[in-house]
Amino acid sequence: MALVTVSAIFLRWLPVHGLPILLLFAVSAGAAAAIYFTQRRRYRASFRGIARENVDADITAVLWTAFAGVALGGLGIGVVLAA
């Protein structure tokens, strides 16, 4: 939900910073969509792990989320400095 809110804020900045903001919007909306659409699979895996008393960490999801955060930070700094 936080990434959806951030996406809306990016759209609010569109008149001020121009079209590069659409790249930020695309990254944050894409990350939000990926999290939303994989939520059922992650919950199912957690449920199975709890049932067998051995929950495995989803390292791939953590790395992709971290990558999206770093990308948003870098792109955001780039857009603000370019304006």
C-alpha cells in the first residue's frame, strides 16, 4: 500500500519535474503490483512453513524489494538534481 501511495505522490510531482517522474512512477507501481500479485504465493508458503514448523526466508523477494528501493532512491535523486 505504501508503494501505491508513493506512486500517487510521484504523479503529483509530474507538473513540477516533468516526464522523468514517469520512470519513478513505473518502478514504484511495478514493485507494488509485483508484491500484490505474489502475495497469495508468499502467504501459502508461510502457511506451509508454519505447519511444518520450518519457515524459509524468501530471499528473492527481499532482494527484489531492496533493488526497487535503491532504484527509486537513485532515480529520485537524479530527477531532483536534473531539475
